[in-house]
Amino acid sequence: MLEIIGNLHLHTTSSDGTGSHDEVAAAAARAGLDFIVYTDHNIAIEGMEDWYSLSANGHKILRLMGQEINDQQLVPELNHLLCHFVSEDFQPVAANPQALIDAVHARGGVTFLAHPLERPGIGAARETYPWLSWEVSGFTGIEIWNAMTDVKWQLRTKPRAIIGAYLPNLVLTGPFPEVLAKWDQLLATGQKVVAIGNSDAHAMSFSLGPLRRTIYPYEYLFRAVNTHLLLDAPLAHEVNRARQQIFETLRLGHCFVSYDLLASSQGFSFTASSGAAEAIMGDTLPLEEVATFHVASPQPARLRLLHNGRVVAETKERELTLRTRERGVYRVEAYRRFWGWQRGWVFTNPIYVS
Ligand SMILES: [Zn+2]
Ligand SMILES: [Zn+2]
């Protein structure tokens, strides 16, 4: 497999971000990402998809288009939907989440419920924007870890906000347990739900008394929570083909979420086999009596293998193997210590044993 790293949720000056498209692409290239998808609020932009080359060292990054769409008439504006790889104007159906999901898929896009559960922060960040229309179906997946949602909650008091603004490495912790529980609950209904993790970078500045600071600049966030994609061939140079590869990989769930700042998770693997069949994360594995799962981490970590949301194997080694006769949904979480305490590091998509 060929692993590429990208960020699928970020904002520019086309909505409420502070960086231009080029500034954001340059920050992502400096952070070493392979691709980004612009997801400004409720705006369709055409003609921006290309390979962006960083003048300093020539590092190339693929930039693609998406949108973050919600019903702007709702107060507060709930139900944020990430709609990737579509450039049409979906405002006519934005008030109806199911119609929106169906329309995006009909146009060849994928959809993810953004920051599905949020916790309140401080000041203006007290407002939360959770997903509430859980009756919808047919969406590609959910954003299990949104870095700025995590930041908002971690900086929920004045002292925490000041410390967090100056020592950002103290802050990001992991997906909220209620989001992981919601994901497991959705998976338990038998549907495939692909997990992604993103920055939701805006690079806004904030003031607290005499202090004024850009909190969580683009480049910092692009070194933090990202989605790693496992491609079956190198990314094509031709933009339409490369977009199709990323689309297909996301649709299949051949990807994992990683907090890259803790340690490089490049090479993290979660595979399974049963009889002659083999599977990677995102795949369905037909059970032939016994299935064998294998987890391999490039770095030491606390590895947990979960079956239907319950931990069934755990180790502090770099490898974990489990043989089982049970059908169900298997996924892996990895945790590492950073700046004194345990953080979420890697969250894989499931292998579905049928
Ligand atoms: Zn949002
Ligand atoms: Zn956003």
C-alpha cells in the first residue's frame, strides 16, 4: 500500500478562515502533507484544483475542492456536512440534510458529518454545532476527531485559554469518548461508517485582555490531526485521476486518523485474514472459521483492539495479534504519552467480519 497524508477540513478567506488558498496550501506543504481539501462554508468554488508547489523546496501538494454545508437559516447553525469533490451550489437543498447527502453523492462526492458532537468553549466559542439529524442515511462517514473542536473544549476557561494559546502541545487530547461511542453505535447497525480526522483550521486570532494571538495557525494544525490514506497505486499526476483515487480510498475507508505531532504513524498497519481472504482497514472479511488480526505500529504505543466497541486485546508492544471466531466490527486505537499525559494517537477504520 502507498500511504499519503492529508487534511479534509479547513477554511480560507473564502469563508471564515484567515489565510488565502495559496497561503493555506503553502502551510500544508511546509507541514509535509500530500493533499488538502478546501471546505469553506456554503460556497462552491471552481478552478482551484491543482498541484501546488512550494517555492522554497519544490514540495508538491495536491489541492482539491470540497465544501462544508449547513442550513444557514437555522439558529444555531447545526448539522455541518463536509461535501468533498463537488463544486456545484447545493444551497437549494442545504436545509434538508438527507436531500443534501443524496445530491452530493449523485454528483460524485463523498459526505462526512463534521464535528458530530461538540462541547462548549469560552466566550464566542460557547456555541456548539453538533449534528442533530441522526435519521439520515447513506453518508460516507463521520469526522471522529476535529482538532479545533477539541481545542475549543480544552480552552474552556480563561486560565486554560491562556496556557493553551502559548503551549499548544498541551492541548489536543483525542476524539471525545461520546463521538467514538456514537461511531460504534452507528457501526452496530450494520452500515459502513468511514472515520476521518481533520484540523478544521481557521487560524483566527483572539484577544484576552492585552493579549492578542493567532491561535492554532494552519501549519501547526497540519502537523497535528490528519487522515492517512492507503492507496493501492501512487497518486496520479493528472488531477482528475488523483482526485478519483482519493475519492475511492475514502469511500472504501482505507484510511486512519492520526495525531501526527506525537510521533510519525507512517506505516501503521491493521490487517486481517481468514482462509484465503485478506483485509485491510475499511474492508469486509468473510469469516472461514477463524480470523486472524494483526496490528503493527511503527512506534511504541498502547494498542487496543476493539470488537463491537469493546476492548478485546491490549498491549504496550508494537505488535498485537488476535485469533477469533466472532463476526462483527473490529477497529484499533493507539495511545501515546506526550508532554506528560496520554493522548489519542491513531484510530483506524474498522475491518468488518461478516
Ligand atoms: Zn463546522
Ligand atoms: Zn469547518
